[in-house]
Amino acid sequence: MKNIDILNSGKTDEFIIETIIDELKLLGCIIKVELRDVVDFFVKTIKEKSNFSDDAFALIDSMRKFKADMDMAIKSLESLKTAIFTSNINQKIKETFLILDEYVNLIIGEYLLILANEAENIKNPDLRKILSEFKNMIIERQKYMSSMGYKSAFVDGEYDDHFIYHRGLMKKFISSALYLKPEISEFNMFSHLGPAIAAGIAMLFAIIVTVYAQSKYTINSVNFIFIIVISYIFKDRIKDWLKIIFSKRFGNWLYDRKINVTEPAHNIKFGYIKETFSFVPLKMLPGDILRMKNADGKNIDEDIKYDIAFKYKKEISLNRSRIEKYHQRRKDLIDIMRFSVLDFVKHADDAYVDYKVVGEEGEVKNLKCIRVYHINFIIKYHIAEDEVKYERIRILLNKDGIVRIEEVNIE
């Protein structure tokens, strides 16, 4: 409210406007998390004590307090809406609040519906009554949303095709208060320097071989053509080998992509992310990674299995003092890596195979066995200069996709 009063006084501070918008988004995130956690607790308690035929006083009391808190939160939102829309405030703030208001009322209805549905499994009349009150609260929120012109899943008795899309947009907008914004750096001299040097050395080799071949044989001779073809093959191999060597020796300077990390509310750069990807021969794997790879295997596994190793390196550098300057409450940082298995499974064999066995009584049984492939992730975290942490995860997948994810003990 303090920042709103400053804007009402006639000042047009872009930083304050961005801060208010960010705080409104954060408010939506807080309400959602509180709703989720409380409803999850109530549902879990009801399922653990499914009878509740006798005393459920403690749970009913907690639910009444929760309902009172919800009523208070709704009234506070209405007061905030009045303060914003009766003031001469930036239009962007008003539009942000409308999105917040629609989103909060929508998720209140969604989470309360999860809770209200538990009434079917409850025998205690007092508990059923409080759960029915939550259903009435949902109806009130739906009427309010309709009066405000907000979107609904049903329009004139028919499903609205755009509803889920619209809900997703609101969720992303509100949740953006919790995310840093990545901006891909368009130019990276060092990332191109290594491959350029490798290509140059490989080309130099090919030219030297070509000049030598010309001095010894005529251009249309079989020997000349054979030497040129061999030099062309080795040229590409030399380029790939040198790229691997450069990646290993100069990994701190050579990278495939650089992403600048900015704070979305004020567009302040907080740091950067560097990413590198390459295929690595098994003989060039570092000793610690090789030990992790073979931690649960046998010596003969090397002769049985044909493994291919690829290396993905992500370096994250963040300016702590700059983060603390703009964020006093949001301290935790979560990095999400998305890994697609689509290219791995599209050429896989059938997901299931028939396999016959003989039962204990001599009968023949036809089993439908699942055919799986393994992808092993060995994750090495460099948290500080001297602090290293390892984690190994195995993904079992088949043609239909991921079957199971296992955490492998590396002790």
C-alpha cells in the first residue's frame, strides 16, 4: 500500500510500478502454495481416518479456521481492488491485479472442490456439513467470477476450448515472480574459436596432403584420388578429435551457448549460464565419472555392453550481492533441466515381447515382457571450489517412453 500511495501522490517511478506488479504476482504464488498445502493436509488426514464416525472435532475446528482465513483473504483482495481501481494508478498495475484476482478465485474453487469431494467418503455429519460449506463457497466464487466477466470452463452449458489455454497463461504470468528470465546471448566468440581452430588445423592437414599428392601423382590417377579421399576422411576425424581435446583442456572458455540470467520485474542482470555438449570416448572419461559408471556393474559388463557417453556441462554464475539488493524474501533457487528421450526411443524395438515359460505344474505360460533400455545419468555438482557432490540416476525406457526412474547407490 505504501508504494501505491507514492504513485497516487503524482510520482511516476517505473521501478515502483515494476515492484508493485512483482508483489502482486508473488501474492498469487503465496496464496496458491498455502491453499495447496492446507488442502493436501486435510485430504491426507481424511483418508488416514476414513471412518470419522465418532469424534472429528479437531479436524472440523481446523477446517473452520481455514474457512475463516479464506473469507478474510477474499475480503482483503476486495479491499485491495477498491484501493487500486479508485486511484489514479498505472493501467498496467490494474491489469495485473485483474489477472491476479481471476487466478486466485479460480484456484480457490479448484482446491476447495478437491476438499469438498471427500464428503462422499465421510460418515460424520458435522464433518460432512463443513465440507458442504466449502462447496457453497465454490459456488460463490463462480458467481463472482461470472459477474467480473472472467473466463469459465463452461459457457452456456458447453465446454470452452480456450479455457485451459487461458488458465495456463495466467499461471505462467503469476508464477513468473518466482522465475529468473533467461536471455540467450547472440554472439559468443570463444564458443566458435575452438571449432574454428580445429577446422583450420584439419584443413591445413588436407591441403598439405593434397599438395603432396599433386607433386607425386597426376590429378586423374587412381593414387591421387585415393589419397585425397583418405585425407578428406581424416580431415573430419581430426576436426572432431581436436574439438574434444579443446573441450577438455579449455572447457572454462569454450561453450556452445551462453544465457544471461535477468530478474524479470526490473530487468536486472544477475548472472549467466554457460552450456556445453559433446560426445566423449569412454577412454577419455575422468576417473571419478568412470568409477560412478561402473559402481553397480561387473568387470565383464565392459565386454557385454556397448556404451556411448555424452557430456553436458552447465556452469551457473550468479551475483549474490545484486540478488540480495532486489530480493530479501526469495532466497532459494531451483534449476530445472528438461531432457527429452524422444530421439532415443523413436528407433527402439517393440515395447513388449512375448516370452514363454513353464509353470510349476508343467503348464506353458505366455508372458508379455517389457523390453527396456537404460540411460545412466551421472551428475557432478561443483558447489564451491572444494565441494563436489555426485548423483547417479538410471532411466528405464522403451518405445512408449519412460518406464521407470531409479536412483543408483554410488557408495
